[in-house]
Amino acid sequence: MRQTAAALLQALARRDLAAASRILTDVLPVRLSPATVPYVLISPFVLLFLVFSLFPLVFSLYLAFHVWEPTDGLAAMTYVGIDNFRFALGDDWFWKSLGNTVWMALASGVPQHLVAIPLACFLNSGLGRGRDLAVGVFFLPYITSTVAIAILFSSLFSTDYGLINLALAHLHGIPLLGTLLPAQPVDWMGRPENIKPAISLIVFWRYLGFNVVLYLAALQTIPGDLYEAARMDGAGWFRQFWFITLPSLRPMLFFAVTLSVIGGLQLFEEPFILTGGKGGSDQAGMSTAIYLYRTAFDFNDFGAASAMSWLLFFLVAGLTYATNRAFRPRAGSQ
Amino acid sequence: MATRSSTSSSADRLAPLMAHLLVGVGGLLMLAPFWFMFVFATHSRTDIFSLPPPLWFGDASLGNLQILTSRLPFWRNLGLSLYVAAASTGFTLLFCSMGGYAFAMFEFRFKRALFALVMGTLLVPSFMNMIPTFMIMNALGWIDQPRALFIPGAANAFGVFLVRQFVIASIPRDLVEAARMDGCSELGIYWRIVLPLLRPALGTLGLITFIASWNNFIGPLIVMRSPEMYTLPLALRALQSPVDTEWGALMTGSAIATLPLLVLFMLSSRQLIAGLTSGAVK
Amino acid sequence: MSASPLRPARRAAGRLLAGLLTGQLAGQLAGQASRAAGLAGGAGGADDPPSGSPLIVAAFPAVDAIVREASGRWAARQAGVPLQIVSRQFNDHHTAMTTALSTASNLPDVMALEVGYVGRFALGHGLENLAAPAYGLDSERQRCVPYAMAQGTSPTGAQVAVPTDIGPGTLLYRHDLLERSGVDLAALTSTWEGFVGAGAQLKARTGALLLAHARDLKDILIRTGLAAGEGLYFNAQSEVLVQSPRFQRAFELARSVRRQGLDARVTAWSNDWSEGFRRGTIATQMSGAWLAGHLANWLAPQTAGRWRAAQLPEGAYAAYGGTFFAIPRALPAARKARAWALVRLLTFDRAQQLAAFRAHDAFPALRETYDDAFFAEPMPFLGGQPARLLWREAALRIQAPTVHKQDAFADEVINTELDKVMDQGKAIAPALADAARLLARRAHR
């Protein structure tokens, strides 16, 4: 058994799927019954999952009940009960960071979907040959390197010389529109009230294309005859969208919204690079994930960071569950 | 009824125009930072740090490339990144399609609990796993080994979730039942019927996995110890310090690092999105 | 396995888990099936140095380059022990060192540490005490700049790191702008109030701003006038010091700079910052000696000849950055001996220290280099001023404040309150009281 397993792993490491499936069919009964097949299908996944995902989870739970000076080694943990949780719940900055996170998750997440769905529909039906190019263009921010994004946006958002303020200054000259816009250059990354909108804008910019691709892939699976039939019945584009497209998108919508909830509440990379890893003036751009990171690696308090990550975990889990509930009635039945 | 259709027809002509315009402008905004990345790659760090930044190509790209290749084993890092991303994509597609299909189509013990657990791992901030992951890799002897980067990621909650949603949405149970009736083996059903139908989902997942692996830096940061074994993001980051960064070389490296993704996206978008309509839905 | 970690009292349960994993998984998976993965691995985590095994140095830019350039000297001393340099991004490096120390595995032989992290790592016990008899560092303490040596000392007196380069602080200022505005250098550098007053005149006559950020002024002021053994934010008993006159004055002066519009409100190493230097809109910058090199090389080369250096007002002396080398305690003895030989070369070798100074502006921590003629050489970027003499003087006068575990957090809290004072009109006393309350909550964690 051990040798077969080793041979299988080797075949997999070679990415030799033919050999792997040969080994599998040798070992397993050739005709699996429907009762055993799901276990076979999920076993590689579960094995890896147990080793590489569950252990870290358990470790961080263990850590949440301890005080630890990490450079002293693993033996240096001291049990402190729920002290870390008590500290986290009474910590001003933890709550502040949660507030920031929810703010930015909503401000960047909601528009993503409100724009991505119509955009995907439009690209799917309205562009014909230009579609590949258009999808590509919207997807580019997702593959642009974070280093480039950091430099770029810090120069775009620059107060005195940035292109954004330059554009605003020009627009200010236009009569009617100008009165709505600020007369002074905006200090984007220096003033607490501007940091969150700036970050949300970047998150929106970065993940819009990602969602478009998800929705586009889902739109492909809607049979064309459905629309055909609807058109025969005289349904306009809106009714087609409302009664065919949207219901068909439901599983993907669920998936994409769940990812946005999870990703939004774990928001880390964009505010991290834009505020130099610190969260900005008055911690206005400090998401909970950044605060966790800083608590562990900057303030050297791994126990409190673990406790906070579990509190965040429960929050995200709760919201994911709520999303799940909201989408359930139809999601499983198709 | 007639009036309504006539007004809507004039709106019908205006609306697409507006939509094209809107999408065009939006696209330009999307494109701008990408453009700057390539422009910056051709400038020295002194130019990059001027304001407003340079808008057109400069002539420092060779110098930047020279700095890059003298500071890093850049081409080897690039090759390793390709290898890891490809392996990661392969494993993820295989394992996640199996898992996702099982979660969507079968009933088995602990299914709900297991799925909840899988989703649960999506919710833990990844840097909280740094130290335990390091412990595991160390115990396995996988430090400095590429497999430490692509094996763990193959059990990917995101992938299982994506495939599960796709199977629910687009693979009719009747089809699987019918195949079973025809005497097709269970693995045969998975391999010959389910996988082909999953192509759009797998294409999306593959693309996302490849990109995630390509840009991943926390993973290599934990397990890679020698500069020859760094993947690109880690190698490029190694050029950065708070006070003395070769920004020009860094931008050149970033731009080169984006090219494979660009090519991949072009290839796959034609394959996935354009070719799909005919392939998947029949 | 999943139940035992929940049982709290076992201090060593972490070890146990790792042991379980080592015994079970490593045997089954790693041994048999893992050689298949193509590209062969690099150096494994050897515990004993077989002859010819490389000496691993973990560092960040530009320390990596300094070590690389030392390899010739190293080969002359220790033929047959090649140097392997593992370079990471600055933050990545320190995160990786934390991770390696926490599990005491895959450690480098020698690690470079930036001064901010030295204080933090010194609070644990992961680094070797180089004052132990085996190293004989105690008798050689005097060879390094005293404050830097003190920074490498833990609260219990262990010497956990040896300084290699330091950042003696001075004021860099635009000589041409000062002349144009008619401000006297003495007026600029006598007192801090005079400094701010000179800034107002400077702005009125030339339009140039005194500082990149008002925060810089606060930073230096809270670092001056410390009693011996006093920390920046906490005393030895972890009592919070931020409501002292030191902080009052720092906040008042920073606020006055902001109210008069004398700062550019840009953070260091941003585009606006370097652009400000190039366009001459920022007239002074307090910083370590190394900034002159960066200005000359790439930040603002076009301003060559217009800058000068001066000692800070009121005889303030402060350090801006610095690099140390340390050896992990968990290394086997034989590897420690080799590592120590390299650390000695990098820190106690006159020729090596001077070479790094010339090539990378790494100001030496080793005092016996200070009689070298290089110090008196005129610096073209600073209009021919022999500014290294100033930095040398500053280096010998700096005092190191005592480090506290929560310094990084305190730094952040104080900056936040200062922003509120400057931007939102919060009064100073309640701002400092709020900071004190937050810090008191953390002081004993």
C-alpha cells in the first residue's frame, strides 16, 4: 500500500495523469459503487487539507490562549486563558479596524457587482469580435503586479503633482460641474477622511475585471434557446435579464458575492501597500487584517493577533452563512 | 403597445452607443496603470520618482535589465515561477474538480461538516498560518523545495467551491444518471463526461490559480531559503529596501513578470470565453 | 492530535505536534515520494558543518551587497568555506528571521538586523550572547561606537548583536536657499524655536518649506533630553512617559510648524518627497549620514553642491537607523564559531569597514576607522564640506534610549495623536492623555 501511494504521488508530481489514473484503477475496484465514489473523489483533497490547512488552524487556536515571545522558540508559550480575547474585545484599535474594514468592503464590494454583471452581459452580447480585447483590458488590473500598483497610485494620488488632482483642477474650471469639486488639491493619502475612498477605489479597479470574467463564464452556460424563446414571447431586454439571466447567474452570484465578503473582510494587500504597511493617518486605512499582521509582526503579540484572527473568523463565517442563506432557496435546486 | 416599441427602438439605438462609450472610457482607466508599468520599466529610478511621472517610454530598459540580472538570478527565478505555477494549476484542477464534483453531486457522511470546514479555511488570514506552515514544511523536509509551493495549494477551498457551484449550475443530474445506466464507470463519468462539461469553470479556475501562484509571495517567503529557489515576486521584492531600491530594475522585472500572464490570458480567453458558447452548451 | 493542543497546561504541546509530524509524515511522504519534483533543492538545513558547506548569511539590501563584497577578504581568512547570501526585502527578511527563530530551524549562520528589530529580538532569547567568554567580546566593547554597542545589548546585559554601520544624525540643509533668504545658519541651528522661526523667514523669502513633515520635528524632540536609562515612551518600570514636558514641547513645536504652513506634509521615500528635494521646495532634512549619499546618487543628483550638513539644534544627537549582525543561539557550536569569524570580519576589520563606507555610505561603527583620511575628504555633493567629520563627532555623542517591548506600538499611537492635534485641532493635553491611556493598557502585555 505504501509503495503504491508513493508511486501515485510520484506520478502526480510528474503530472503524468495517465500513469496516475492507471495506478488508481489498479488499486481501486474497477467499478466503484456510487456509495464509495465520493470518498475516492474527495480523498486527495481531504488529505492535503488535513495536513496543510487544518494544522495551522489548530495551531492558531492554540496560540490564541497563550502569550508567546516567538524568537524564544516554541517552548516559550505561556497559557493565559481567555486573556487575549478579553484584550482584543476591549481594544479600541481592533474595533476601529473592524469599522474600517466593513466600510471599505462595502464601498469597494457592492459597486463591483453592480457594475460587473451588466458589463459582463454587455460584453457577452453587445461587442461581438471586440469582446476578447475588452475582457482582457478589464482583466489587466488583476494581473498588474502589486509593486507597480503601489508606485503608480502613490504618484497618481500625489497631492501637489498627482494626475488625479491635476485632472480635478482642470475640471474645476468648468462652470457648473466645477462647483461640486474641491478648489484645493486633495491630500489623498495624508488625510484620514480621504484614505478609505482612495483605497476602495483601487480595490474596485483591481477586482472588477475578475468578477466580469466570473460572470462571463457563467453567462456562457445559459442556453441560447432560452433567450430565443423569450424573444418570441416579446420579452424586452430587461425582462430577459430579470427572468433568465439573473436566475441563471444565481450560483455564480453566490460564489462571487461570497468571495467579495471574504476578500473584503480580509482586505490586506491594497491598503498595506498604499499606506506603507501602517494603515495611514489616524489608522483610517488600517483594515483588521493589517492590524492583525501588525499586532503579530510589528508589535510582537502573536497571542492577541491569533485571538483577533479568530474573532474576525467568526465575523466572516457569520456573514458568509448569511450570504449562503440569502442565496439558498434556489441555489441547490437546479 | 406600438408606441412603446417605437420609443424603445430609438432608445435601443442610443443605449448601445452610450454603453460602448462608457465601456471604452472605463477600459482606458483600467489600462492606464498597466501602461505606466511598461513605461516605467524603461526609465531610471530618478525619472520614475519625478512628478508628474514620465508618460512615454525612455531609454533605460537595458540598464535596468542589467541591474536586474546582476542582482538576481532573474531568468532562473522566472523559470521556477513558471514551473511552480504550471504544477500548481495542474494539481489544483485535478483535485478541486474531483472534490467539487463530489460535493455537488453526491451524498456522503460528514459532507456538510466537511464543506463547512473547507469554507472555514478560506476565512483565516493567510499570514496567521505562516509559522505553523513553516513548521510543517520543515518537518516534511520541504524547505527550499518547489513542491512546498504547489502541493499544499492543490487542496484549495476556493477551487472546490467554484467547481461545486458550476456543477450545480450546469451539469444536469439526469445526464450523470443516464451515463450510469449506460454502464459507464464512476471514474469514467467524471473523466469523460463531467470534466469536459466543466471546461469553462476549469478554465477560469486554472487562470486564477496560475495568477495566484505567480503572484504569491507569502508562500515562497516561508519556504524558500536560497535566492536560486525564489519565485519572481520574492526575488523582485528582494530588490526593495526602505532606503535604497532600484525602482527602474524593479519595474522592468515586474513588466517582464506580467508578460507570461498576459500571453496566458490571451490564449485562455480565446479558448474559454470565445470557444465556450459552441463547446459547453449544447 | 487535534484534541491535545486544546488542553492548555502543556507548555510544550507545540513541540509535541511538530514531533508527531516529523515522525509520521516526514517518514512516509518526504522520504519516499518527494524526489520526483524536478528541480533539485538548494542547500538543505544541515546541522553540522561538513567541510566545504557554505556559511549562510541572511540579509536585506544593501547589506547583502556589503557582505558579497567582503567575500574576497573572507576567502583569504577561511578558504574552503564559501559564503551563501540569502537576501530578502527588508520587511520580508525580518519576518523570515522571526519565523526561523520561533521554530529554531533552517536558521542562517549570521543574520543582519536593522536597529529597530535588534531591540525587539533582544527581548527574547533567540540570539547568542556574544559577551560570553567563548567570543571575548567584552574586552573589545570599546572598539565600537558606545551607543550602537548599547543598542545591541539586551535588558539582561547579553550582547545579542554587534553593530556594523550606524546612522549618526545631522541636519542637511539647502545652503543656497538659506543664503537667498538671509537666514543665518546659527539662527537655524541654535534652538528648536529658532529653527522654526528661521523656517518662517525662509518660507517668506524663498517659498521653500522648512521640513518634509512636521512629524520629523516631533520625532527628534522626543529623543532629546532623556535622562540616563530612560526610554522614549516608557521608563524601566513600564510607566508611560508621554505626558512629560518632552512630549508637550515636541507637540507644540510640530503644531506651530503645521500652523505656519512650514512643512510639505510628505512622508519620507515617497515620490513627493524626492520631488520636493529636486525642486528645492524642501529646504532641510534631519537624517542619518547616509541620506547625503542617496541624494547624490539618485534622489536629487541635480542639486549637487547646494546642500550642507550641520549638527542638530540645541546640541541634539540622535541616530537614524543602523545595522547589526547576530548569531542564532540554536546553532550547533561548530557553526557558531565559523559565524563569529565572519561577524568579526564584517564589524572589527578596519579595511572591511572602510570599504563598505566608501562603496555604500555605510558609516562605520568601528571607532578605529575614524582616524582614516577619508573622513576629512571634501564631499562634492555638499559643496566640498568635509561632513564626515561632523557625523563622526555626532556618532560619539549619541546616547541610546532604553528599548521597551511596546515602542513600535507607542510610536504609532503618538503619531496618530499628533495627526489629530495638527489636522483636527485637538488640544495637546487631551491628545497626550489619550495616548497615555492606550499605552498604559499595553504597557505590561
